[in-house]
Amino acid sequence: MTFTLDDLAALIKSRRDDSASNSYTKQLFEAGPPRIAKKFGEEAVEAVIAAMEGDKKALTSEAADVLYHLLVLLEARGVSLDEVVAELGRRTAQSGLAEKASRGAGK
């Protein structure tokens, strides 16, 4: 069986009830969304650096960290992966340039 982002999202959701001493995910939830967002940002920067350096192994590892921290942040803010996927589906119904223009110039 293949591990999916849905599996990861479900695992993260289940960790909300874990003991903080046993779960990094629970520690993140207890620290709150600002801390989770900071970790997400840090991991995103590390992924950018790995990509710019052309380090495939590091980029793979950092991308996994980015996805994990993004899903923790989404869960902490009550946004489901299904909602994000639905938004991506909505956006792909039109060209990328048209979609970007529909969001306004400042986004």
C-alpha cells in the first residue's frame, strides 16, 4: 500500500490527543499556530536552498518536512486537506494565468 497525503493528514489529526512528551506533532499543536507557521516557513526556506543547490536528496527530505508542517498548520487552523484539494481543482478549471488574474493584482 502506498502512503498518501491523506494518510499523513489523518495521522496528524490523530496526534492531537497524544501526550506531548511522546509526540512532536502534539508539541507543535500545544505551541500553537504561530509556532507551527514559523516551522513551516523555516522548512520552506530550507527546501528553496536545497533546490537552488541542486541537491535532490536534500530537496526530497526538505519537501517532506514542508508538507508535514503545512498539514499540521492546516489542521491547527481547521482547514482540511480535502478543502485545499478542492481549491486546486477549482483553479485548474481555468488557465493558470486567468486564475491568477481572478485573485487580483496584489496576490
